[in-house]
Amino acid sequence: KRHILSLETFTAEEYETLLETADSFREVLSRRTKKVPALQAQVVANLFFEPSTRTRSSFELAAKRLSADTLNFAGSSSSLTKGETILDTAKTYVAMGANILVIRHRQAGVPHTIAAEMDRLEGNVSVFNAGDGQHEHPSQALLDLFTLYQLLSPSSPHQFLQGKKIAIVGDILHSRVARSNLYSLTTMGATVHLAAPPTLLPREFQEFLGEKLVCHWQVEPALTDADFIMTLRLQKERMSEHLLPSLREYHQQFGITRDRVLLAHPHVKILHPGPVNRGVEISSDLMDDPELSLISQQVTSGVAVRMALLYLIGTSD
Ligand code: CP
């Protein structure tokens, strides 16, 4: 692969390679020096046209741990404000020597457009999708997968989620994280149960992946006997007013609370990609419960997983 734009075509073998590579970088990160010379003289440009805390910082840290140079860009303080286009911005960074572009944009397809232009120019530049609109967020789904892999510690990554029930609850409609996770979790063997109000869970999702995917318009059947609960943020910034539910009502009907967690498997764990609306999609005390919440581990996993992605793409011919 030259680019990481979507998980739609990822194979089980590719997930397995990614998990094993991330595991070796997790070991590197546990050492005192934490750094390897794998991407020396390579330049990673983080082009974030939409806000980010975790993704941007962990791509930057991952690149630095691999000894690459990093360039950071924020739309509001850039020449975009003077009318420069996104493509010209990307080409400007390539002209400075960037050979890996990490791109986030509020419109679906922007990283794909930039990747196509880079291929046309034959400059050997790789593009990573760091979240495009409501479409996909591949590195988030991969770090979620790695978090589960580490927790379950299987002897092999092959189909390591076989037999597991994973509930994804929340604003599915606007969630690029949910889309990417549907590909990765089902390919690795899990059955995914989606739950949201009808306005946030379109019926076509049921046809998305056949029998590995079940849709619910109430939360309880999704949570019953679930091994993992992934809760998603209500993306108010992507909702028109008529779609936005009352936050109190949403919490009452779909919020992950201690009472509702009792429906799940006794060893259930909770994931959330962040950022969290505390007390809306999840009660504040659950979020901070170290016995139940994997939220901090997800953030930690992000560095090793992004090192693995940068390494695998940056060292391929
Ligand atoms: N999960 C995620 O993408 O978080 P950020 O928006 O902070 O990068």
C-alpha cells in the first residue's frame, strides 16, 4: 500500500501484520530511549484542516519516535486564510521535502483527492487519512483494535475477536470512527451491534455487512451480554438543529450508565475514541473507572499503532 485512506479493503493478514508491528513498537516505547532510527531523513507533515488533540499529537510523537522530522499545520493560522487551496497547501509541504502527509478534513474524500494528485505527480508521497468528514478514521479503528488485542493477549492475532460481541452506541450517522471500526472488528471475527435513535442510525447500515452486523434502535439489546461497549460522541458540530436530540433525553435513553453496564458480560470493558461529552454518551464516573474504562489505554495505543503505520508505509518501496 502507498496510502492509508480507508479500511474497506484491509485484509485479515494486513490487520495481523499491523498488530504485530505495533506490539514491537509498544516494546520500544517501554524502553528508556523510546526511539529508533527507522524513518531518519523522512518528513511527516500533519495537515489538519479540522481540530484534533489525540490524532495530531500522537502522529507527531510517533513520527518523532521513528526519528522522522515533523511539520505541523493549522488551517486558521495558515495561508488558507489568504485563499490558497488545499491541494496547493499539500504541494507546498511536498516541495519542502514532506514525503508523508497526514490529513484531516471535515469533507469526506479530501485525503483521497490529495492522494490521487500525489500519484499523478509520481513523487512517491504517502497520504494518511486522519479523519475525513463522516467517512472514515482508519488509524482510530486500528488503535481500538490494538487496545482489544493487548487486553485479550491472544496467542495469535488470527481472528482474535471470534465469538466476541461488541456494542457501538451513539451517533453512528456522523461517526467516521464507527465506519472504520465496522470493517476492522468484523474482519477480525467480532459481531457488532449498533444502537442509536433512528435519526442517528440509518436503516441502510443493516445491509452494510450482513450477519456480522445487527442494528438496534434501543440500547438494551445491544448491551446484553456484550464483551465490549464502544460509546460515541454526539457530534453536535455536524448536526443541524432538527437532528440534535435533547442531551438529557439522549442520556436517559442511550447513555452508558452503571445500571446499563450490568446487562453486559461481567468482564465488559468500555471504549470511547474521545473527545467525550461527559454525562451525555457516558456517565462521568464510568469514564473514570479504571476497572471498566479503556479510554486512556486507547490513547496510549495510538502512539504505537501510528508508529507501526508510519513504519510499514514509510519503509515500503
Ligand atoms: N479520536 C480522535 O480523533 O480524537 P481527536 O479529534 O482529538 O484527534
